[in-house]
Amino acid sequence: MNKKAPLFHLSKRSMMPQSKAWAIRIASFFVAIIIGGLIFLFLGNNPFSAYFEILSGSLGKNVALRQTIKIAVPLLGTALAIAPCFKMKFWNIGAEGQITAGAIGATFFALTFAGKVPSIVLLILMGIGGALCGAIWAFFPALFKAKWGTNETLFTLMMNYIAIGLVKWLQGGPWEGKPGSQIIPTFHKDAILPKVFGIHCGWIIALLLVIFMFVYMKYSKHGYEIAVIGESQNTARYAGMNVAKITVRTMLLSGAICGLVGYMVVSGANKTLYAGVADNVGFTAITVAWLAQLNPFAMIAISFLLAILTKGAGSLQTAMAVPTSISDIITGIFLFCMLACEFFINYKIVFKGHSSKTEVKDKDGKAVAVK
Amino acid sequence: MMAFITSFIALLFSAIVNGAPLMFGTMGEILTEKSGNLNLGVEGMMYMGGAFGLAGAFYYEKAAGEGAIGVVAVLIAILCALIAGAFAALIYSFITISLRANQNVTGLALSIFGTGVGQFVGEYMRTTEGGYVALGNNLKEYFVNSPFPKVLQDIPYIGKIIFGQNIFVYIGIVVAVIMGVFIKKTRFGLNLRAVGESPATADAAGINVTRYKYLATIIGGGISAIGGMVYIMTIANGVWNHEGLAGEGWLAVALVIFCLWRPMNALWGSMLFGGLTILYLRVHLPIPDEIYKILPYIVTVLVLILISLRKKKENQPPESLGNAYFREDR
């Protein structure tokens, strides 16, 4: 970029006030909307009616709103699970596999004990089974990272496909319903999460998890340890923290929550298990967590936003014959814009010879005068 | 014995065919990772390469009609895929290199975006072209058949393996050799490795870190995307279907580790993985097919564990892999 004599240089900003930082984030949100609008225009659709269709298709009716929330719940839950890992700079991109493993655990109990124990016991057993399996799935990458420094990004990534492969095997093998159908039968009614306000009660669990994660990260000793390790492992060691233990413990928690999400998806939304149970939620949730700055409350807003896009794109297809994959494109653009805007929060651009003036798209010239 | 040899040759042949898309995907990502950028958007870039590569060849055939020339169609498909992948990698590069955003998250965002664009282009073609997009048989031959004369292919045993592959296998071999020499033997390659291992040191030595990272990532993205096109044109038979690439890009990310970041290893590595993905069709072991299919991933995990246990210097990932570089951060 700076080939010749540097026309400008970058320098790190010291803390920008939160309000200003969020203003920049919101501005980038609007930039994304404009770019998305240009794409609609390019495709020959009126961007305003397209956006209106997305909003009305996802929020307009009660039924639609419920479906939107149903999409948002696993996203939110998984983003919460990922948050402590990312805070620790442990790049767990295996949520997809941990959700799937959790779903397997929950399904095991649903298929084995349905009708034999009371519904409430069964549901609790399924939840425990889900959390346990999710935690196991997270345990191995964490252990190897903690003991031998094995690259966790790639390890967790591989675990995803192993879990999905296992489900494919279960689907066509031991848990197959009708022989040859490759489908696991729909759960017994005892194994299905009850509905509250027309949506499976997973949303309540997710909201409780928001509060739990907020307190855990902000006010607990564990949360403090995670934050210190994220800043510097050496500092943590110097302070006498057992980094390996904390890494494994945090990943177990993360995996367990992912497992719970898997449980909610099979028991609440799908009422059965199939290979696509995680449906890329594990990956999308990473972006949710990151864009929310790992703030649990901000995750609610962002997961809801992405759910609106996904659900809205569905009705966009019926109304305007735009393929549903448009939602992935627009989601991608949103993510790009919001990732890019962090730059303007963390860095400032100082031009050669204009040291008193900065070019920052989001109009904040004041901070530079100090330099 | 004869039967065994014949079926072994058949297995080897289809291993190579199935490995070819992986070979490109892997080589592109190796180049990218050598510069210290972990681009997890391979799946997305390959989707875009697949969709745009097919679109290029398809619309060329439509425009040229009877006079369509096979070689031109192949070149157009390669070019379209390359440009699509390079463009996607450019987005990634700008956000991670210039704007220094987190590489993992940006890569995942690119995966979402790229699969979206790929599916969209595929769907769009399908709806506008009356429900079905496929290349004509005349042109398809140039994509799936060997470029060598029949005489060579008929040599017993080795003929089909050596001369019977589709053109992309040979292109891939050439690219791997060039890339291997480039990374290992040239000054630019040395610089690139320096950038990937320690950008601060490279910077101090006067190497333009930003330029190297950009070029490696963009060219790498283009090469990966060609893999997507090869998949659609050869394995998926030149038809766009809902399945898309079925996780091929993620397998390529795995393969990069398996190959220990060396392009020449990608040659046999992709063949092995290509073989593993179809092995269940040919060799019957007393384990279920679906368990068979996760073998490549299990093998990758084992390799990953092994290299971290042995701590051999030359087998490690590039030191700065996944980290943004900011000069004033020292």
C-alpha cells in the first residue's frame, strides 16, 4: 500500500469512547445496507421494496416473527458459547461439530428413553446428554492445545466433519427409522421441548444464557482469568494461573453450551436428527460473537439481524423471484462492512504534512489534534 | 492377480480424478498461508470459481453456437474461475491486511459470502435458462477427456494413468512444480516465507510485507477457485446442482496441513484424499460407508497432532499464520 514515500501512516488509537465506537459500527451497518441496495438495483429490483419485503417477510406476521426467532435462537446460543474461547484467543471454529455432537447426545436419550420416563425427566436427560457430548467434542482439541500446542483452529475444524459424518452414519445405520429411508424417526412427543408463546422454549434458555455469560465473563474469577490469558499468556503464567487447566475448562464450558444448542435444535425445532442439524450455525455464530465485540447483549441484536435476513430472503424469493442465496450474499456484505469498520475504531490514519487533520470516513477529527 | 491390478488401476485413476479439484484448492491455500494469511474462505472461493467457471463456458457456448472451440471454452472457464477467486481473495486481503481485521472471522465471512454468490449465480443461470444448465457434450469432452492421443492412452497398465487424465490434472502438476520451485528456490519465494514466518523481520530486511501478502493471497485465491471449477466441470459433470461443492473447500484446508505446507506434497496428498473420498465405493471393509468417508478428516487430525508432538521445525505452520501485521506493534 505505502509504496513510495508514505503518503499517510497509521497509528493505533488509544481507547475510543464506547459511544463513538458504536456510532461507527452503526454507520458501517448503513454502508452495508447501501451496498446491498446497489446489488438489488443491479439485479433489476427496487431496493426499497426488496428491503421492505425482507422486513415484512420476517417480522410482519406473528408466524413469520416466530420463525425468525427460531432461527435466531441457535445463533445466539452458539455465539455465547464461542465468546469465552475467543476472549481467550482460543480460536474455536468447531462449534458446528459441538452442536452436532450435542444433538447426537440428546437424540440418544430421546430414542432410548422416550415413553419410559416422564417427559420432564427425559428432557433434562437429553439436555445433560447434549451438553456432555458437546463438551467431549470440545475436550480433545483443548487438551492437545493445552499440552502440546496443537493448532486449535484446524483441529476444531476437522472435528466438525467427523461429527457430521457420524450423524450420516447413524441416519443410515443404527438409528434409521424405516429401513432404507436414511431418516431417523421423529421424536416421541415426550422428547419435544414445550412451547412458550408459540416458540419452543429454547429462547428462554438462550436468554438465560445471555445473563449467565455476561456475569461469568464480567464478574467471575473465571472470566477474569480468561481475559488475562487473552491479553497475554505469559502474564497469566506469571500471575500463577494454570493456563492449560483454564484452557480446557473454558473449552468444556463452550462445548457444553454448543451441545445444549444442539439439543434445542433437535428437540425444539427439528424434532429429529439429521446431518445438517448445525446448518452452518457454528460458523455464522462466530461472526455474530465477533461483531458483538463478545458482548452478550449485543449478540442478541446481531443474531436477530442475521435471522431477519435469512427469513426475509425466503419471502423475497417467493415475492420477487430472487434466489434465497441472496441472504448469504447480504450477510457476507454486512460482515465485511462491520469487520472493516473496526479498523476505524482501532486505528487512525495520519496524512503526511497534514498531521492535524485525519481522514476518517466516520468524521472524527478531534482525537488527532492531540498527536 | 490380473483382476487385482485392473481394479487397482481403476481406483488409482478415479483417485486422481477426484483429487484434482482438491489439488488446486490446496495449492492456492498453501500459497496464501505461506504469507501468514489463514484464509478460511476456500469453500467460498471455490464455490465462486465453480459457478463463474461454468457460467463462462456455458455462455461462451451459447454465444458461439456450433462453432464453439473446446480449448477456448476451457481457457474461458479457467479465466473466469481465476478472476472470481482472485476478487474474493482481494476482499479478504483488503479487510485483513490493510484493515487488520481478524483473519478467522473474515475467512468465515468470505465462506458465507462466496457460497452465497456461487449458489446465486448457479440458481440465476438455472432460472433464466429454463431450469437446467449444462454444457453441451461436444465441449464437455474437452473438460473431462485426456488431451493426449489415443495411442498413448492405450499403453498397457500405465497408459490410462499417465496419459488418460483430464487436462486439469496436468495443469495442476505444472502449477505445483512451479510453485514448489518458486517457494523453495527463488528469492521471491524466500521473501514470501520470511513474511509468513516473521513479518517484522521481513519488514526490517526491506521486504514489502503488504505487497507480498496481497499478491500471495490473491493469486492463491485464484488458484483455489480453479479447483471449484474443476469440480463442477469434471466430477459434477458440468451441471450446477444444489449440492454445490459439498465441503470440498474445507477438505482443501485440511489437506494443506496434511501436506505440511508444501505444494509438491499436494500432488500425492490430493490423490490420497481423492482416493479416500471414493474408496468406500471400491474397497469393501467391514466398516460403514459413512465412517469411511470421515477418514480424511481423522487422518488430518492425526497428522496435526503428530506434527505438534514432534516439533520438527520444518513441518510447522508458518509462524505468523493467522495474525495481522502492524509495524508499530513491536
